[in-house]
Amino acid sequence: MNINNMNEFSGQCVVISGAGRGIGRAITQKLLDQGARVIALDLDIAPLQALQTHHVQQLYAAQVDVSDFDAVAQAVSKGSNEFGPADKLVCAAGILQMGTISELTPEQWTRTFSCNTNGVFNLCNIVSKQMQARGRGAIVNISSNAASTPRLAMGAYAASKAAVTQLSRCLGLELAQSGIRVNIVSPGSTDTPMQQAMWKTGSSAQTVINGSAEHYRLGIPLQKIATPDEIADAVLFLLSDRASHITMHDLRVDGGATLDQ
Ligand code: NAD
């Protein structure tokens, strides 16, 4: 299988959230390299503006909080006026709020769901209408291996991601007859600013790889942290026509950390 087909997304319009850095940035770069026109949304516009200078014809950048339905609708509408209706959607924006359930404030809990879960609902609701009107499309939502494996002090994050996974499966069922596929990519520890922030507060890349009985973590059998490109390759596969008979699938990309459970 050639995962570097240079023109695989040529002529296609892709909407992506969280495009400014980390996993979303890696997906955006690969899509641009493979000929897509990208409507890129992020809270932080600066990295997208820098990327835009190299891809003026291919990248529409908008500063948007994915938890704000009206703002998302407006950005997608403006982007589509320039680049056409969306053929593909990737929801990658996410935040990690650490804390045990008893420590978390209601605001922290709500903020986590507003971004991680409501943000995915907002984009799927808005963009799937464009896809339904044309009878085709593919959606990939980024969940987490923590959606199905309990982790200490990650209750809000894990619950918000479990909701994303099940929202995506239901959406896949609803849209199958319209020719639209919906899949999930569930990364494990991946070398991005989100993960690096955890290494500043106690753990390190090596302790994540080794695992910790004290924290009920097995470690990573493949003995490495994922790169954003490794996650992006899985996303691009599921977006592409090479995955034309795959929908409602949850693809774990975690080096075996959760024994694919
Ligand atoms: P990151 O923090 O490095 O990047 C996230 C991006 O999303 C940033 O550009 C940020 O500005 C943007 N963003 C955050 N809140 C937003 C909002 N409300 N509206 C719009 N944009 C917003 O994170 P990452 O590690 O690249 O994570 C990407 C996705 O992968 C997230 O959904 C995350 O939960 C998931 N994930 C990451 C890991 C990991 O180890 N890095 C593991 C499992 C799942």
C-alpha cells in the first residue's frame, strides 16, 4: 500500500479542527502535500497564518472555538464559499484536563466536554449536512485510547472521549445510507505539546514507555511514543478511498499500550 500517494486528495476540500499544532497540524500538512484544499480551524490562528504563507491557494484559516456552534457554522460557511463544500472532515481539536473526579471543578468538567465532545458534535452536525446534500463524504474523529481504558486523574478527558467514540459510531450508522463513512482514530501517547505538558508534571517519555504498576499502566509494547505523523497516516487512510468499505471503525494507534482493548 502506498501511503504517500502525492495526489490522493487532489481537488478535495477538507475541514479540520485543531489544525494549528500537534496531531491536527501533521494531518493538515499531509493533506496539503497530497493536494487537498483545507479549511483549517483553531483557537490559535498564528501557526495557521504562518502555514498559509506557503499554501495561499490551498489553506483557509479561521480562528474559532469549536465549542461555539455559531462561530463554527460561520467559519465553515466562509471557508466553503472559497473552497467549495466539504468532502472530508477531521475533528482533532481537544484539551486535556487532569484531575480526579473529586478534585475537578464543575467548570473544568464542563470546559472539557464543551471542547472535546460538543466541539465534535458542532462540526459533525454542520459539515455532515453539506455531505448529505451531495451523497458522499468521510469523517474521522480523534478520540483516545483513554476512551475505553480507565486512567488515574483523567476522568473528564476519558469520559469526553468515550462520548466522541459513541457519537461517531451512531453518526456512522445514521449516514451510511447517504454514502458517508464515519470512523474514529484513538491515539495513545503521542509526542505533541499536549503530551509534553504531562512530562513537565511528573512523568517522562521513558516512564510512559516503561509503564507504571503504581499507576496501573502497562507501558507501550512497541517501546516508543507515537509521532504525530504516525497518527496522521492512520487518519489519512480512513479518509481516503482506500478505506471505502470501512465505517464505524475505531482504529487504535497506541503501540499496543491498551492491548487493543
Ligand atoms: P495539542 O494540544 O498539541 O493540539 C491541540 C490543538 O487544538 C491546538 O492547536 C489547540 O489550539 C486546538 N484547540 C484546543 N481547544 C480548541 C478549541 N476549543 N477550539 C479550537 N481549537 C482548539 O494536542 P494534540 O496532542 O495534537 O491532540 C490532538 C487530538 O488528539 C486531541 O483531540 C487529543 O485529545 C487527541 N489525543 C492526543 C494524545 C496525545 O498523547 N497527544 C493522545 C490521545 C488523543
